[in-house]
Amino acid sequence: MKQGLFEITNNVALTKDVMKMTLKGDVSAITNAGQFINIKIDGLFLRRPISVYDLDKDTVTIIYKIVGKGTEQLSKMKDGKLDILTGLGNGYDLSLSGEKPVLIGGGVGVPPMYLLAKRLIEKGVYPTVILGFNTKEEIFCEKEFKELGLDVLVTTVDGSYGVKGFVTDALKNVEYSYFYTCGPEPMLKAVYSASSTQGEMSFEERMGCGFGACMGCSCKTLTGNKRICKEGPVMKKEEILW
């Protein structure tokens, strides 16, 4: 983990309430796809944890949804610097992917799938991608995944675009060796039940410190209590108590 000041170089809207921000600074602590950063916002006590979407030699890009006071304030920032903790969480284990993994992202669980896809491609592994949204108006990043040369399936609950239904409806027709997923807990539970292989799930959780000191995000697993921010946010299917 590292703490440092990052300069905002870009902050644009992707949909009505989803933003994409690029930050310039020391990104050396970010080593795995699936890790997150923790942003201090002026006037607010708790930092905001946000997963990493993309990474370059001196920039990190995040995609976040405006859901409260903190992210609303963040969405209005076009320049300036932010105090950020980087390199938090464990990230995904690429060694378990097999030859044909599937990446499943739901809503704001989509962003970490992008860096994961790029890291898998670097290994010569080309995953199938499933992106889940409620409506056509909420869709983002489909084009970016396709530009990586990947097969992308998009689902919408209302059927306004792509496969009508949930990510599990698209999963039925995909052959895969392993799965990686991130999204709201109901989606994770559905993937847990519908999946035919082992896999890894990244949990979205409210956090206090973000690096394991406060114990505020602890959960029970088959291998003992784990902190979502430290031993997680990624957990293997076989250790989850559902």
C-alpha cells in the first residue's frame, strides 16, 4: 500500500450517473487486476474505495457511479489533486484461468473486468466477457472490451439491448474453464449457483480504513474470518458461505 497525491487529468460522464476519471501519480503499488484505490474527499471523514479500471506507467483510471455525497462531489472535480491510498486488496489470480475463462461484470462491477481482460490477453488467454445492466441507457464499456478483440455479451433486465435478462441467462450459452466476476451481491449469488466451474468473486463492501486495521468489513468464510479490504475483495467460490 502507498499513499500519495494524484493529479486529476480527466473526469467525464459515460452515462447519466457513471463517471470515468484518470489520475496521474505513483501507481507502483497497484500490481494486480481487481485491486482498488481509496480516495480522500475534502470535508468527508471516510475515504471512498473504487476499483481500478485501467493502468499505465504513471496513471490509473477509475469508473465510478454517483450514489452519494462523496461520489457526487468527486464527479464535479475537473482538476486538482487527490490524496489516495493505492495497491489495496488482493486482486484476481490469473494462474487459475484455464484456456477459456469468462469475465462477468454487473453495473459498476464491470470496471475491474477490463484490466483483468488486458492482463489475461498479455498471457495469451482471450476470455469471453458478459456485461450486465438494467437498461440500454446504463451500458458502458462494451466498445472498449470489443476493441481488445474479445467476444462480448451484453444483458439488460428490460430487454432493451442484447440478451434479455440477467448475466446468468447469457452464461448458459458460454463454454468456459473458469469464471471471474464482480457486481452486487444478488448477482454474485446467482453466478455462484449457476456456474459450472470454480471461479473468483469480487465483493462490493462499505469500508472504514480500507487496509485491514479497523476490521469493519470482516466476513465469515470456510477458511475463517476475512477482511474484504485486505484478504479480499476477491474470494474463491469454494470458500464462500452461501
